[in-house]
Amino acid sequence: MTDYIKNILQIKDPNLHFTDVVFENNDGRETQVFIGTVSLKLDRCPHCGFEDTLIKNGHSYQTIKYLSINESCPTMLQISKQRLRCKNCQDSFMAKTRSSPKCWCKLNSANLSFHKLKHTGFF
């Protein structure tokens, strides 16, 4: 299911894995929600470089509005990001994805073009 969803959404991040698609009622509108997880597979701490010192330290959840061509059914991504902590340096960090608002600003060109045309009054 992961590859199918990633192809539909045109997401190429190898660390992002989708597990489910649900429909929720948000402010009276049916919303399509893709549920996924971002996890890291590291052997060393990126801060101190020690091997085999990383432990899982919970998750952080993020909901991202995704630009959809079908306005009657908005689309959202609900991403669970894995947190890791180093037993050696006590530093903690989180799995990152290009699908988060801070680092994912690239919308696929078809959606972006449609979005621009719509807001200029063409549609």
C-alpha cells in the first residue's frame, strides 16, 4: 500500500511509509487522511558518532494539509515521526521527511499550476 499511496501523492521520500487511508469529518467536510510513519535506520549518532548508542524515544505527530485538486474532499497527511536519543551524548533528534512544512515546499507541478490558475480567477 505504501508505494501505491506514494505514487498517488508523488512523494519520493524513502523514509516515509504509509499504513492506512481514512476519511474523517473536519469542520463539516469529509477529509481524506493518509496515515504514515517516518523512521530512521542509523548505526551511529549523528552528533557524537558513537555506534550502537541510539534508543527509540517516542514519536511526534504532525498533520499536514496537502494540496488537492478535488476541493470537495480535502487531503491531509498524518505523519508519526520517530524520536531517537543517544545513550552516550544524551542528544535527541527526530526523523525528518521532505513532506513536513519546514522542508517540503515543493508541490507537484500539476497541482501548483492548477492552484495558481484557480486563485487568479481563471477557474
